[in-house]
Amino acid sequence: MCNFARGFAVKLLLHIGTQKTGSTAIQVMLFKNRALLARNGIHVMTSNGTGNYRKLATACLDFDREDAFLLRHDIAPGQSRAAFRDEVLAGFAAELAGLKPHIHTVVMSGEHFSSNTTRLSELELLQSLFAPHFSEIAVLCYLRDQVSLRAASYSTTLKSGSTAAFGDAISICNPDLPFFNYALMLETWASVFGKDALDVRLYNRDTWRDGDLLSDMVATLDTALVEKIKREDAPRNPSLNHHGQLLLRAINEVVPATHGQPNHVRYHLVHMCETQFAGPGQYPPPADQTKIYEAFRTSNAAVARDYFGRDDDLFPPPDYPEGLMPMEPDFISAIARVIAMLVQPDVMILPGHYADLFRDAATKLKESDAETAYQLMHLAAVMRPSGQIIQRNLKEIEAALQDMAAGAGL
């Protein structure tokens, strides 16, 4: 039974991301505070996921569309795809049917609503699902500049199993894709839900309530709850720094994301990379940053005009450091911990050419940085214990370090 038929009106706040704008942190906060929110008339939807409502976004995709979630869960086109949609929609309807009479607002969060459900037909299906249940629909999204979006989302693509080089990933950042072209994305949403339903904000702490993203989100629901919500200090879904990106890309070439089902070994490796290598990742060189900025300048200006009432640029010109990092000893030690996991007999052994990679890197550094060269050659030796050339080089570098220590009077 829809909520109108039950005699009370309910508002929906649909948070659609966008990608890499703190969506995971918002979802964790909402789920963690669902009891507090419920006592204050706000219901957090959970039937299709404890935080990210991705299942509903995926269920609304046209059947000719592919999606990583469907592939990961082995949901094939045809009958199983239709059955998946029916199951998701039934759970959605059942949860809404069970709302308590005091609930006045339902909140749902999923960045894949903005990144995946990009076709008019998909959003029309979504709207038809919402219409019988809600008297008002508000769509909230945060936007970040396209240079930083692509740089940050490169870590996400690697976590999903991509082996693409950074340059390859950056090359797809173009105005034809609604993922990057906010004017295109918002135009489709406005055509279905109405422009007035869209609450568009910048992913910029200077524009948030109290300079805090979670406070900004909660204030949209109820300003009185801003000081009462529980928060987590640890970042969620962090980007990987340059070292972590290089390492995970190499892991992806060896450890598949699935074996017909989710690969739990790879899950632990990704988690270890997040733990050891969290931080800002690689950015395009300055000339490419400017190229991307100019490619979106016109469409961003339209968003600034239509949703912020401004006649200037939506974002300032980019000036991000490239984020390239030398191979410091701490990096080598962190890599050693990841490789130690990889070379366990019951996990997976890296192929021989990775030993060659570390050996060659060590050889190039022998003269300029003997300590780092030794650690790299040691990693090569761990991966290929029987390698005679590696063992010989390891002894040579070790002897050179001993000579240096002796010369320094250590």
C-alpha cells in the first residue's frame, strides 16, 4: 500500500553523490545514526544495502546496459536480470509499506544514481517507483571539479580491478560523458524530477555548514540533529597515493577481481593498500589540467548560472601538484608487507617478471641510493630466491653499504 493511501505524506531526500564527494562517509553516518534519525521522523532506507543504495540504481538500468555490480554478482542478461529487478523493487516497496506513522522523511543515498542511471528511460523508471510513495522528492548532489574528480576516481577504478595506466584513465575525461559533464547529467535529472527538485552544491568545505560535509548533509534533514549525530574519524573509501596506485595496478594484473564470485584474497590486498598508501593520488601534468578545465568550462558555466545564479566559472582554474612520489624507504617497507602476503603459498605467487622489475629498479639506483637499491633487490630475492643474478647483486649492494658505513666511521 502506498503512503498516500495510508493517509500521510512523506518526503524523499535522494542523495545521488556525485562520485568522490564523500558519499561513503555520508552513507556510513546515516546508517550509524538511523535510530536517532528514526526517533525524529526520518527513515534511512536499508532494504537494498546498509549504506549505499546501489542495488536500486542498478536495478533501474536498461537491460542492454552492463554494470560492474551485475558482473561481480554473476547476474546475466535476460531472465536473471529481470528477476534481480523484481527482487530489488519488491524489497523497496515492502520497506516503505512498513514505515511508522510518525515518519515524515525518507532518506536514501547512492552515488551510482548520478554515475550509472544516466538515461532518460532509467530515470523515468526510478521516478515511477517513487511517485506512489512520496509527496515531495528532493535530489541532493555535490559537485567537484573534473580534474580532481578524475584523479580521485582513478583510485576507485583500480580498486575495482582495472589495470589501466593513469594516462589512459585520464584520456576518457571528456564532455560527452554525463559522469564528467554535470550540465548533461543535471539536465536529464531535471527533465524527469523538475529543476526545482534539484539541490546542487559544491564539494567545497568553504560552502558547507560549519565547514563540514556531514553537518551540511544532516542540516538538510533537520538542523537540530547536527550536534547529535555520531561520527567516524577514520576516512572511508580513501584515495590511494601514487605508490598505492602503482602497487594496486600491478596486483590487478595478477589477482583477478573475481573467480566467478568475489575474490576475498584481493579484498584483503585492496584493504592493505588503503591502509598503507592512503592519500592524494597522481594528477595530470599542468598542461593537461588546463586542457580538461577548458573542455568543461562552457558546461560548468551553465551549471553555475542555472543552479547557483552566478555568471562566473563554477570552479577556479586547477593548480594541483602532480603527486608523483619517489621510492622512499617507507614505501619499500610497505610494499614488502603487501608482497609478503602475496607470496604466501596458499594465496598467490607473483610471476617472475615482477622480480625482474624490482631487480632492474634496484640496479638503476645502486650508485645514487644504495639503501633503497638494497631493499628493492631484497624484494626481488624474496620473489625469486633461486635467482643467481639477484643474489649476486644483493651481495654487491650489501658490501657497498658496509664500505660506506665503514668510511663514515659507523
